[in-house]
Amino acid sequence: MRFLVDRCAGRRLAVWLTEDGHDVVESRQLGPDPGDAALLEIALGQNRVLVTIDTDFGKLVYREGVAHAGVARLPDVPAARRIELMVQVLADFADALESGAVVTVRGRRIRVSRRPAVP
């Protein structure tokens, strides 16, 4: 799977994803922080799932309808648990992410919001 890992999600998670065989770009590799909307645009243009802990992406995706290629949101997840939770997300929801869903982990709950069907 292809990922764009936001700075806030952490380097350890990005390294783990790479070691797990995924194609990973870290947002820090892109230079100065371009902002949340630009990160979604970059991820969409490169067909990458954005991985973030930043809650602002929910506003962009749900309220403003910003296009994306899938988002894995890990708000309020301590750095030490991010890899463990991504293992679970990838095991159970990889297909959803690849089809452009937003997967949000909050505590022990995982919510999957799929794109609405196009008529």
C-alpha cells in the first residue's frame, strides 16, 4: 500500500510501514509543512493514504468535502501504540483504505467511513 505519513504521526511509524513493505513518503521529506489541505492534495495526486494524528483532517474531509485517496486517523493515540494499532488497521481495513475510506482509531474503537457511492 502507498502512504503519506504526516509529521505528527511520527518517524517510527513511517519506518515501520516501510519495513513492512509499504511505499512510504514522509511529509517532512516534502520540505516545510505545506498545510493540511495541501497534504491531502499531494496524497491524492500520488494515490497515497494519508496517515495522521491531526484532527483537522476530519474537518477538511467531512465538512469541506476535500478529495482524498484514503485517510488513517490516529488522534489521541500515544506514539508507543501507533504501530500496534496500524497492524490492526491494516489487517482488518486495508481494503477500505485502498478504496478511499477514512479509518479513525479512538481508544479501542475503530470507525470506517466509506466514500458515498457515485450514482
